[in-house]
Amino acid sequence: MPSPIDDSLQARISPECPQETRDILYHAWGHDRSGLKKLLNERGKASIQDPKTGETPLHAAIRACGPADEPTEGEEEDEGEDGSVEEATEVIRDLFLHGAIWNDVDVNNETPGCVAHRLGRKALYNLCVDAGVRAELLFALMDGYEELSSGEEEEDEDADEVMKEQEEEAAAAAAAEEAKPQDAEEPLKFIPPDANEIPVTSEEYLKSKLTYDDDKLLDSDLNGVMMAWETDIMRRSVAALIPEAAQRQGKRVLNIGFGMGIIDGMFADLKPSKHHIIEAHPAVLEHIAKPDSKFGSEWEKSGPEEGAYKVFAGKWQDVVLQLLEQGELYDAIYFDTFGEDYSQLRTFFMEHVPGLLDQEGRFSFFNGLGADRRICYDVYTRVVEMHCADAGLDVEWDEIDVDMEKLDEDGEGEWKGVRRRYWTLDKYRLPVCTFMG
């Protein structure tokens, strides 16, 4: 069992902390709004970190409130006679206005929101969630602007200007390096606990070697691509996509990402009139093609008509265009890929679901967005709702209990042989998306 976290000021602001950083952290800890504002005069100061503990001004402002008392009947959480939460709220808002980063982690791998949640400070936690939602929406807009400004004509027009700027930056950096005293030491900088964590990209995943066993599918770096503990979630997802009253009607199903075939096995049991699967990884396609596979050539021949049951080999980004050209429509669509970030899921449901889903159909996806951290899960829940609304989709969340008995410790239980946990929460939010109106 991990040791309890020491939230004292002495533990969080280390002797190695530079004086400038120390001053900012002390003012944030003391909720000294006017004094703090005077120190936030340069970009980046609002997210400055203690080089040893990783404490940011946001962490300090929240941590200084201490743990919340259990609310009495009729009392709102975070109410208190000392007003510390109200003071912290104003300081936190100032910090966000000055560019504080909502998801910087400290040495305990906690974001400011994680600290607020652990201390029971719901109002402060919600401030961090709001900031995370704003940041993610802004990033999504910036992605769009980058796509719009990436045409060849603009590239040609800007090439000389970009080269000139790069040359000027290089010259300035070289001059600064030459002017620096030879014996000057580099300032101490905090290194997050997961600094060496390398995110998996779709391109790397599709090149990796996969390993199947009875309870998991791993890539060559021992990342969990799919695991048997997800089975209950898949079962509940199928029930939400195809309610019992509709199961005898032979629904049209599209699943993106075969993996271990868990959800496709459940869809197949309902005898759909159409069952299409999209899978990109060569090793998974080889697994499907084995003689003893439930989804090989014999399964494809068993469909009610030619092409009704089919595995499409390739990236979904390419295959869905083919399906759209053919005018395919589905009653139930499920999306569960690996090695892709939220932007790819967003692209799918904003640009393609409206053309693939029947007007009365339902869409869902494996909701592992930020599931290794409560605040990230909450942020993505709100972001998905907003982006779905932009696509003309309503989202209802079915909250499911997750049995954490074998999921609560790295390298143990279900995670034995898996490099890292991708799930740490005791609740799963199952999304069910339908067209508005």
C-alpha cells in the first residue's frame, strides 16, 4: 500500500527550489492574490514548478485548503468558516487567466485537479475540469486552423518567411550560448514521473508484433491492445446499441477494430442482417483468417446475402469512404481502435457517423478517454458531449461499476505482463449516441 502523501508546505516546497519559484508558490499557498499578480509578469510564470516536488502555483493554492470536512445534512461540500475555498477560487482563476496548465503533474503524478479530488474539494476540482475542457476545445480548434492553412500555395508563399525566422532564431540561440559563462550550471528542472513514457501511435502499432493469449492482446511493447476484463463493458455496450426488443429484427452492424473479437462475437450471436468489421492490423487479420476462426471465410459465406458478413482489411479512414460511396447504412456502429488519439474518434463521429448511421440508429465507442486519471475522464466526457452536439448527436451516459479487485495495482492481477494500466477508475461511462430530434 502506498505511503500517504505529505501535503504540508515544508514537504511541497523543497530547499532546492529557486527563490523566484519559491516566492510564487508561497503567494499561491497563502492565497495572496494581489502579491501573486505582481509576480506573474512573464509568460510561463503561472505554471512554474518546484524542481524537486513538481509543485505548481495551482497545486499550492488547492493544497493549502487542506482536506474538506464531511458535509452535514443540507450543507454544500466545500463550505467552511475560514473562506479558504473562496480565496483559493479567486487565485486559481487568476492563474488560469495567466496561462496556468491544468494537467501539469507533480512528483506524486497528481494534477492540481487530482489533488482537489483527493482532498474532497469539489468546487476547486470543477474549476480544473472547466479549464481542461476549455483547453481541449481550443486544441481542437487549433487543429482545424492548422489543416485549413496547410495548402501548397500558402506553403510556397510562407516558405521564405519561415526560413528567415528560423535563421534569426538560430543566430539568437547561438549568440546566447556564446555569451553564457562557461561554468554556468543549468537550472534545476522538474522531470515528471512519466517523462519517459512514449505514446503509441497508429503507425507504430500497425507495424508492431502482436501476442494473443486467453485474456489479453498485447503489442510488442506489452501495451494492452484489448483485454478480457473489458468483456462486461462490451456486453453492456451491445445491449445498449441493440436493445432486447430490437434483437429479433436482424440489425445492420458496423464494428471498427476487431482486436480479440469480443464484441463481434456478441453481435454475431444476435444474427444481424448485416455485420461489417473493419480491421487494419496485419496480425489481427491473420488471426481472423485462421481455419478455426469464427469470422473467417466460412462466416462471410454464411451471411443472408453476398457481402452481408464481411471483414474489411485496412485503415478505417480509407474503408469508411468506400462504405459511404456504396451507400451503406447501419443500425448499430461501434468504434474501438488502438494507437489513435481523441482527434481521430472526433473525426469519425463528426464527419462519418452522420452518413453511415440510420436515422433511428445508435453509435457507441470504447470510452477509455483519459481513463488512467479521473479528471481527464471527466474532461473528455464534457468535450465529447460538445463535439457530438456539433455533429447533431445526443449522448446519454450509462454509468457502469467496474470491479477493481484485479485492476487496482500495476503489474498485478489483470495487469500482470502488461506494461502499464490504461484503466484506473471504478466507474465506466458507456456512451450511447443518437441523432437529435
